[in-house]
Amino acid sequence: MATEPDGLTGALPGGFTPNHRAIVELAGPAVVGIEVVGMRTPSSSPWTPEDKTPVLPFNGKQPFHGQGSGFIISRDGLVLTSAHVIEGARRITVRLSDRRQFRAQVVGTDPTTDVAVLRLEATGLPVLRVGRVNQLQVGDPVVTIGAPFGLEQSVSHGIVSAKGRALPGYAAVPHIQTDASVNPGHSGGPLLDASASVVGIQSHIYTFSGGYQGLSFAVPIDVAMRVKDQIVAHGRMRHGYLGVTIQNLDLTLAHAFGLEQPRGALVAGVDAGSAADKGGLRAGDIITACNGQALGYAGELTSYLGVALAGERVRLAVWRGKKALELEVQLDEAMDLVEAGVPDTTHAAQGRQELGWSLRPLTAQERNLLGVTAGLWIDEVSAHTAQAGLLAGDALLAINLTPVQSLDDVRRLVRNRPLSAALLVDRDGKRMFIPLELD
């Protein structure tokens, strides 16, 4: 690629104006458009005359044709995009700026961070340089290139509005907020700094109209690259799990616990047998720092742990009984989003699909309450599992009469993808079987 424009590293001087033309020339060749064909469960929102296709008079998956963006990060064909762009995909086509087209294979996805990795059968491709998110400051200029509404290689710009935003449903990611114009089809495209280095993946917008309304959010590139490394090495991101319920402090709570200012994450509960329990955390503790990084809000701890790896040791500074202490905790593996990767697009794998539920082990108290020795709690359901009749708050006890007590049990039982499975669940003390179609 071309050399970096002069004067675009480190802190930006006052009155600095980015060279948008140079940024596009450097980064544009590595930005791709993504076309997706597959099956998805339609939205439950009512059909209006403006809709292109009316809702069919039955429930179930329907064909869809979607578009998004992405960018190349290795000359041998690795592409990053958003996980939601390729959700439900049966065929993925990637188009380069020079009009070459490739069928993409899915290496893996991580819905927790909304990151997906694709592979193209090609070499010598243009790539984006990875930027340094820690040097990006609020107010810095940014540029995004993508395919809004299918219009590929569209360029828009703005500034960094905020860093570390935790969004509902994606609290594990400290999003970069910008005012760059982002619309449907931009998802998965790069957020670029003034040196044409990628600092984020465009992921979400806040809107009431379906289009841009001044707020766009990107997954930081350091988070995305860590997820990418895990997906390439292991096929999935092995998220760490602490096992606590946390909340923010207000000034009244801070004073009650002997703190002058409300800072940190207040531990409201600790899961029995979890990493937090084994590491010595208690309800009422206030976690003020993680691995030496001070915490202002509970969401900052959630964001850090969201990209921590299972088995990783973390140092927690804790305020307990008006005294400071330090604990070291080895994280467990999160039970989130079992089999949530979008399926392989080879012919042999056409029948595989996403389950996308969020599971965790039953606590000892929950097992005693239900009168069972094993099982998994369903924290969240996907469109597919919800359509089958599962609810968040159900306890999953068995699949096809085989008891389940761990993530590996569930993976093993659905790995061969039978056409359907009978799920034994406990709902408010009542046992029932729920049929789940897997094809």
C-alpha cells in the first residue's frame, strides 16, 4: 500500500485537517462489499405498504438477501466484518473495489462482540493497517468507508464523540461512538483514523427512522483483533466468566461503604462455585480496578471481562469493610451463545444453523430449588429458539433424554445436527418437553 501521510501519528496538532483523499486512496482498496443470501426468521413487526415483501401467513424462516461491508486484514484472504451481517447466511459473496468477486467461507463468529471472520481463496490482497485505539481521543477526526444501501465504496467522515460506550445487549464491548454518517449496509466496514489505519468495525446505530440520526458505534479494533486471533486458532472466542452480579454506585452508596466518590463496580451477588467465589469475592465488595486499570463504572469491568479469555488470571483491587485489598481470580469459561457461529458455507454444511442462546450452569441454590443435580439456565434466547417455545428463565435439563450440565454436553449433543431435538426444561416448577427443529 502507499506510504503513510506525513504528520498523522501520535497526538494531532491544533487545527489539524485530515487529508480525506489520501485516506481513501490508502484504505479504499482493502474495503469490501458483502452480499449475503440465506434464511432468517422475519421480524415480528407488522407489515406496512412500504415494505417490499409482505409477511407470509405462517411462522418460520424466510429467504433473505442482505448486504454489508468488511475489510481485508491479511494478504492471504482474512476479512473482518460484523457477525450480524452474515447471520443466517447460506452463501456469502465478497466484492473488492477492483470488481473481483469471491465466495467467502466463514472461519467463525462471536455474537458477544459482533465480530465475524471470513476467508477468501486469494493471495496478494490489499490490507488495512491496524491502528492504536489507545491513542484515539474524543474529538479526533475519523472516516468510514462502506456500502450503505448497497452503494459500495461510499465515504463519510466525522469525529470521535465518545469512547467506552456500553450498549444494551453488547455491554461486553467498549464501543467507539462517532457522528460519522452510518446507514444500513455500513455494518462491518472500517472506522479509520487520520492515518488511514483501522481503529474499529462499524457495528450499530441509534435510530428511530432506520437510517442515520447522528449516533454510530464501532467495535474497537483491538477487541476485534483479539477475537479474530481466538477464532482463527480455536474456531471460537473462549470468553472468560467471573460469576458476579454488579451494579453502579451512587454517592449515597459510596458513602455507606466508606468511599468518598462513587467509583468502581459494586458486587451485588456471587455465583456459588464460580471463579469469583473461588477467588474470594463477596457480595458487598467494590471492585475498584482490574489488572491495574481503575474502574469508574460497573460497565467498564463488564467491557474488560467481555474480551478476557477463559483461564486468564486477573488482579482485582477490592474495597471491603472500608479497607483496600487485592485478589487474583482465574476466570472460568462463559457459557454464552452456544454454537452461535454462522454456518460453514460449503455444500456439506448447508443444513447447519445458529442456535444463538445464552446459557450458564445452575447454581447450587437453583439445583436445590429445582430438585436436580445438573442443568443449565437459559439467560437469553435467539429468534430461532424463542420460536420453538423456549423462554429466558427456563432451566434446560436434558436434550433427547440425555442430561446436560455443561457447555461441552450441549455441543456434543447438537454437533451431528439431528433434524430435531427434544429439550426437557423446567419452567416455574413445571417440566415439559419442547421440540426444537435444527434443520
